[in-house]
Amino acid sequence: SAVISQKPSRDICQRGTSLTIQCQVDSQVTMMFWYRQQPGQSLTLIATANQGSEATYESGFVIDKFPISRPNLTFSTLTVSNMSPEDSSIYLCSVRGVGLNTEAFFGQGTRLTVV
Amino acid sequence: DAKTTQPPSMDCAEGRAANLPCNHSTISGNEYVYWYRQIHSQGPQYIIHGLKNNETNEMASLIITEDRKSSTLILPHATLRDTAVYYCIDDSNSGYALNFGKGTSLLVTP
């Protein structure tokens, strides 16, 4: 299993500013994932963060808006840049092993409100 | 887009079995069926997964039809704490990101 700590758990931010969300895992993992969950909606994958390479972004998400760092196998950050009220969502970090039993583990999420 | 179909909502009386259906008619031979749930204000939690045989663990049972086109998650004795959104996902178990659909919102009532 993996335990994921996300910081901050919630924040209220002014439009036009940026927020960096941290994700710390208690074990080394190859791939980490960042999701967005808009109010009342399901989870949408933003990007896959691999250690030692650029993150891979899903359609509709760009690096300028959601820059990601992955400095080592246990840590990643997601920045939400130049925020607008439409960015108000829960942002979740996830990890998954590779192999036969590859269940995914999730952080508790960061609830972001942009005013 | 997600490849599974689930009813948007279901109710279940406390103490009764909750049977949550999922249609995954386009599942391929190497894809597993995964179930996760998300309790309000928490990250998703793994419940169970299977390939073609029925599976049971301490949380739930998973019944997969012989043609693998559908499955049912069974919570044998639902409690109020089982109120959550339940997601059925077909996945190749390759370690890549899960593709979430809309899920089923289960309400367990006293």
C-alpha cells in the first residue's frame, strides 16, 4: 500500500494568483498522477508525472497553466497558475504500482476556491 | 470517455445488501474490472478488482458475468458509512492512470 499526503488540504485564493500543491508518498513510485474534480463531477486526469522526464498532459490541459514538478520518486507538485473562478475544484494526487495488483492510491485532495 | 455505464444513483436500507451494477460491454480480454468508492470530501478508495472469476474480500464481493460484459458489486450488509459514489472502471492493470466515469451515488438510509 501507499500513503499519500497532500498539502494544502484547502485554500481560498485570489484570481490571477498561483497555488502550488504538494504530494508526498511514503514509498518510491514510478508514476504519479494529478486529477481535477470539479464540483459535482467525476475525476478528470490532468497529467502523468514521471521522475526524470516532462509530465504528459491530457487533452485540454497545458503545461503553462498546470506546471508539474517531479524531482524524485516520492514527491511531486502541481501548480495552478493565473487562477480564475473556473479553477475552483478539488485537485487529487494518485499513485499506482506496476504489476499484478496495481490498485491506485489517492491523496485526500486539495479543495481550491478561487474568488 | 469512460467505457463503463452505471446507474447515476441508488438507495439501500441499512443492513440490507447493496447491489451495484456496471456495464462494460467493450471490455477487452486483458482488462480487469476495478471498483473504487469516494466518500464525500475524501480521495477515492480501492474496493476490489477481478478479471473473470468472482472475487470477495473484507469489503465486498464482485460478481462478473461469464461473457464479462457486466458485473455487480455487492456490499453484503450496507451501513450508513457506505454512502458514497461508487466507480466501476475497466483497466488493463498496466499501471497507468484510471479513467473515471460518472459512477453511482449510493445512499444508505436508516
